Amino acid sequence: MTSGFTSALWFVAILAMIPVALWLLKRTPMGGAGAFGSAAGASLLRQVGALALAPGQRIVTIEVGQGEQRRWLVLGVTAQNITTLHEMAPQAEPLAETAPAASFAQMLGRLGRGQGAQRAH
């Protein structure tokens, strides 16, 4: 009878330790979101810009480091790998975003109006 009670006690103790271990892991530098999502790590890595080239392919610029050791990395990202394309000193970022490129329908409309004006003359 004591063997069954001891086994049940160990089972309850292990079940109680799981949330405690997860709570402790969340508060250590190795746990949680790590260097990418923690408040301390947010200054070590940030995305500056991204450009989608094709489905599953993009070019991403990230900033790594702090202070004088900051660098921008231009990365080629695919589903299979990440390749460093270029490394450079941080650049001044534009304050305002540029206007989005015209959609295909807008360009086709302008082209149609331009040809209609040429035919009228």
C-alpha cells in the first residue's frame, strides 16, 4: 500500500513541477522567444525592410548589433535556406514611405486613355 501511495505522490509532484519549470524557463535568457522577442534582445535584431520576389522567395534587410557594431545584412530567404547577399553600415531610413506602385488595372487604364487620345488626333 505504501508503494502505491509513494508512486502517486511522485506523480503529483512531477505534474506540479511542469508548470513551475515552464515558468522558470520563460524568465531565463534561453527560454521564451529568445533574442528575437525579448525586450533585451529586441535591440539586437530588427527587420529594416523586405521585398517579395516570388512565392517563398524574398530579400530581407535586418539590423544586427548595437552602437558602433551595428550592421545591416541583406539576406536572400527561401524555404530551403538563408544566404547573406551583402553586409553594410546602417543607412538613414526614409521618414515617409514611398507611394505604392500602381496596380496593373491602373496602368492598363492609363495606357488605354493614352492610346484613345492618340487616335482622336
